[in-house]
Amino acid sequence: MARPTGKQNYGRVVLVSCLALLAAGLVADFLWASSHRFSSVGMSLPSSVIGQLPPNSNGKDTEKKKDKLRERKLSATFQDLAAPELKWEKMAAAPVPRLDGAAIQIRNFLYVFAGYGTIDIVHSHVDIYNFVDNTWGGRFDMPKEMAHSHLGMVTDGRYIYIVTGQYGPQCRGPTAKTFVLDTDTNSWSDFVPLPVPRYAPATQLWRGRLHVMGGSRENRHTPGLEHWSIAVKDGKAMEKEWRSEIPIPRGGPHRACVVVDDRLFVIGGQEGDFMAKPGSPIFKCSRRMEVVFSDVYMLDEEMKWKVMPSMPKPDSHIEFAWKVVNNSIVIVGGTTEKHPETKKMVLVGEIFQFNLNKMKWYVIGKLPYRVKTTLVGYWEGQLYFTSGQRDKGPDDPAPRKVMADMWRTKLILNP
Ligand SMILES: *[C@@H]1O[C@H](CO)[C@@H](O)[C@H](O)[C@H]1NC(C)=O
């Protein structure tokens, strides 16, 4: 079992554990099971959400009817933001659908790794999209011991570092094993394992070091706050061991972690996640209440976390859903706070821009559907996204189908 690292973290860990216990009875079939209804748990919602809750029914029939109507409206549009309509072009679909996959762009190639095909099947290969001729190809296998989802991943432009992650389908345990892919030769090598395994930690290369922080601990739910780094060069470790660094202000998986202009940003994410059902031989996923956040933190040469302007709404499942274009971080889709009544997961259908010249967030467009764990690329003025899990439809933001589609649109940024 994971232990809290210090007194500071203890309160949060206890709180999260209590919430986990409260939610322990609320079992669902994870990805597909959006038909389940959850009873309310005693959880505090952000005030922006409380403001949108319908008032309690006073028992009168007409009032009840009105509430029902309100509820339906809330459920249809909950958390969608006003956003410009964009013209989307459908490109060649990926060879397989992918949820919780990973992606790295190098020049005109988008390397797409791993992921769930269904909750019971995980991929163990790489597909490559070529932005020049808009085709998929070049499939090759991953090492057998590499994790299949919730990976930390980053590139220096040639070598891709692949850190820890979940090994196997459903809600199986994580591995600390870490690998390097040389994209010039498509050959793999082993790398120094992380001190302990993590799910979906924030991962970046910064100042000659590979940084890994946050993520979920070994039980998949408890947020980790630890932050490690190791010196790297040309796909090799320059040190024998990972070194401890300043812990991340909030732990948990599924954030965007981006380095721009010698500053490291950690954006969005969540605390808590689905866990394996105790005693389940297949590690069946069961729902645990997560808290999604809009927080943005930045590390600069002072090596102290600084709080940056928050995202336009809480957003998680965005670790490979971003690109840096013209000194802006662009983020595509994700998940936001769960529905206040149904407790179902709510997907995000917008594109966000964090303009680093102005240190300001913008909502810059609507996606063809709400979708989480998108894999994003950018080529010659066009923003591309593929994979992920989309919503049930325009009126229902809960997750349903795992996608292979690839889309693009002309990227229009606020200067
Ligand atoms: C990025 O900046 C260049 C140079 O100012 C400009 O031509 C281009 O349109 C910009 N791209 C986007 C997506 O805004």
C-alpha cells in the first residue's frame, strides 16, 4: 500500500481515502457503462457547479416536472462552453481504435502508442501517421514488458522516453519499467526504472533532465506527489539513479506537462481514478470518484511552483492532447467535473489556447464531438487529433465509443 510522504500530504490523502470509501459501493463498468446511475455521495462541488444545480423539489407535482425538465437540459449541455464552430475534415482513420494511448510528433510523423482497444484488450504496438501524405503505416511492436496505457512519454526530437504506466487491460497494476525508442532506427532500449510505478505521471525533458511527477500511486486512485528527475543525453541516462525533486502541488494522473521557453507547465488533471475491484481475478475496473481540476502550475529557474491562470474549466485526460504553436499551448478535449446529478463522467468538446505572451486562456473552437484522451499533432497550419473515447451524442456528454478517426481543422489562434 502506498503511504503518504509527509504531514502536509496526509490531510489530502485521508480526504481522498474517505471519498474513495464513500464511493466504494458505487461500482460500474468503467468505460462503457454510462447507463449506470450513481447515488449521490457527500461531496463538495465547485461553486460554479453548485450555481447550476436545480433547486430541491418541494414535493409538488408541477415543481417536480419542472425539475425534471431542468435536469434534462442540464444533462444535455452540462459544462459545455460557448466556442467558435470550426470546419473539420475527416482524414484516414487509425488502424485501431485507442483509448488512453500515447502520442509523440517528430517532424511530419505522429507516433501513436499502446492504448485500450476495448476494456479487455490492450495494444502493444506503434502506428505512425505521416502528415505529408496523410497515411498510416510503419506499424511495429513495443517491448513485451512495456506498459499499455497511462504512460509518461516525451521526446528530444529523436529519442522517445517511455516511463512507467499500467500493464495490461481493465484496471491492472502499473510497472516501473522504462524504455527508450530511437526513432531513427525504430529500436528499443531499456532505461533506469522509475523508483516506484505510477499511472499517467506528468513527464517532460527540461534542462537536460527527464522529469516525472504526480500520477496515481500503485492502487490507481491515490494521487502521488513525488517528482523525480534524471540526467539524459541521446537516449541514455547520465546518472545511475533518479533524484528527488520538489513535489508537485497537487498529485494525480492525466495532466498536460509542457516545456516552453525554459519553463515547465503542468496543466489540469485529476485526483483519484477507477480502481481494480478488490478480489477480482481480472482486475475489473470499478468507479471511484475523481476530482478534476483546472489548476496550472509552472516551474522556472527558481525551482519553486508558481500558480498560473486556471483553465476555462476543469480538464483531465489531456496528457497527449496538446501542441505548442506560436508560443501558445493548445489543448484538445478531455474530461471535466462529473455530472452533479448522474455522477457520470462528462467529456469536453472544446479546444483551449493558453497564450503565453499574454498568460491568458481562450476557448478557440468546438470539436466534432466531446472526446477524452485525444492524440494531437500539428502540421502546416492544421491541427490534427485522433483516437480517444467520444460522447454518447450531442445531448449526452458521457463517454461511449473508443475511436480510430483522425480529424483536422485550420488552427486559428488569438495572437
Ligand atoms: C504563427 O505565426 C506566424 C508568423 O507570425 C503566422 O504566419 C502563422 O499564421 C501563425 N500560426 C497560427 C496558427 O496562428
